[in-house]
Amino acid sequence: MFSVVVFVLAVAAFGASGQRFLAVENGQLRLNGEKVFMSGMNIAWQNYGRDFGNGQYQCCTSAALEDYIRRIGAEGGNSLRIWLHCDGAYTPSFDGNGYVVNTDDQNTMIADLSQFLDVAYANNVLVFIVLWNGAVAPYYRYLDLIWDESKLQTYIDRALVPMVSALSGKVALGAWEIMNEPEGLVAAGVSDANPCFDTTVLAGSGAGWAGSFVPMELLQRFINRQTAAIKRTDPKVLVTLGSWSERAQTDEFGWRNYYKDNCLIDGGGDGLGVLDFQQMHAYSWQGAYSPSAPLNVPNSDYNLNKPNLLGEFSQTGGDGRTIVDQFEWGYSQGYCGAWSWQANGGGEGSDDFATQALGLNHLRGRNDQNAGGRVDIVLQ
């Protein structure tokens, strides 16, 4: 009798399949025993690079950021993407030689993120935390972390691992994202005997726009080492990476998937440092998406072996389709989620909140297990 009671309590605590935490199984995002679809928005910041840490959350950004959580949930959304260090100019905390000494100078970042996640939990919203941004030229200390693996290791040991460990029990933590659009920093058009490091297919694609000319191998090491550290610290948590387009995350259409398992392992040498799901962004050029863009082709055309999420898009930055059409495309064409850009309405190509809310409300209540899956999730 006692064992039966214990079993019942365990099921109540962890859900019918033990999936209180978001997981990847059989190529799907799953939660509480069901396939789920991440329907939400990029916040992605209130005060770029200064939302968390150094006392800024409590004094200046928490009210706005927590209001976004509630509003996204109220409009039928179940997830959001939020950026942390961004260009590295404000956090983490560096010493005079460029080695990381803490998450932030005032040591408030973990408490800040914990509070943010607790509010998200109360509103049944999953949070995807983006560590770094590659879409703009980085602060030189951040760039040093990519070039110098000894400095990267201090970030891992003194900032990343403490954050991951402290937040490992937060059910609202959907995943860690290592980097937004690393292709902005890459040296495009460089040949190499190892196809994982060869970026000739990216020549003329627009990759490298931030002008930092970082070899692909170093970006892969940066991603691989942090991913592996996260998984050693919290084996259940998911890790992803957001690419500026499909061009760097598929081997189809003449492109190359630079972040598939073997490429990340070749770059960083750690077999644990591989992604759990992929993420592509989609913006039009002169009013049209590229023929191979995720808003033009079903996910199956990419021939991937992991779930793939439509991580950034907008009606403003699209091809004339409405935001409702875009969310419906993501749900019905094999993607595991769709996050519009961006809740604060301030970024380039961004829709205002009201426009994005139309897309969230369109998917509210959906639960087609043969399509996107459940949208109205309950965090347990």
C-alpha cells in the first residue's frame, strides 16, 4: 500500500511521463507526455544587455519584463525568448585581463533570473534564455572569449555553471540558447579541408555582416564547450542556437549545417556539446523570402534529425502574409514552434505587440498531435 501511495505522489509531482521539464523525444518537443508547440514572442530585451544583473532588474526592468510574461500568456502564448549578456559590455564580470570572475559585478543575476522564471511559471510560459548575440559587433572582452579558450573556461566555471546549477529546478526554463545568429561574426568565404569549417558556401550570402571575421571552427568551439558544460551541470535541460537563416542549419538546397553534431564536436572536441533542437530565423529581402527559407518550405525539406523552431519572423519583415498566416505555417508545416519579433516593438523589422498577439490568439487552444501539438500548456 505504501509503495502505491509513493507511486501516485510521484506521478502527481512529475506528470504521467516524468516530463515536468520540456524534453526532446523522437524528434519532438514534449511536455507532460504530449507533443507541444512553442507559440510565443521574442521579448528580446527591455534594456539591451542590462536587463539582468548589477541590480538593474530590481530597480529598472523587472516591471516591464514581467508584464510581457503576463501579456504573452494572456494572449494565448506559451513561451518567450529573452537575451542575457547580448554584446558582453555589461555582463558577465571581467577582471582587468579579460578573465571572467562572476556573472555580474553585483552578483544579482541569478536571483534576477530566478524571479523572472518564477513569474513565467505562474503564467504557464516557458523561457528560453539567449546567452550571447552574434548579430552585432561584440564588446572586445566577449570576442576574447571566442578566441581564447582559457578565458572561455573562466566564463564557463565562474558564470555559466553557477547559473545553470542554480536554475536547474525551474520548470519554466525551456532551454538555454548559446548564441543568437553567430553567422554575423563568421569569416565567410574561407576554404578548409574539413567541410565543417569551410565557409565558401556562405560567400555572398550576407554572413559576416558584423565584421568580426571569426573562423567557423572557433564559433563551433564556443558553442560546443558551453553546451557541454550546461549538460554536465543539468543533464535534463535543452540547448539550442538561433541561426540568421536556413543557410547555416541544413545540408539541403546547397547549404551546410554547421551546427550538426559532428561539426560541433570537430570544433570543440567535447562529445556532450551538441544541440537538442535547431532554430532558424526568417526575414524577407525586397519583399520576398529566399526560396529555401522556413516560411517557404515545410520543415521536412531540410532533412534534419532534430526538431526545428521558427525563432524570429515578423509581418513587417515578411513577404506580405499576415502574422496569422505565419504562425499557422509554423504550426502546420512541421516546425516545433514560432516566436515573432519582438514584443517591445523596437527592433529592426519588428511588429508591434498587438499585431503579434493576433498570431498567438490564432493558435490558442490548438492540440493537433499530428501537426504542431499542444499550445495551451500547464507547467506542473
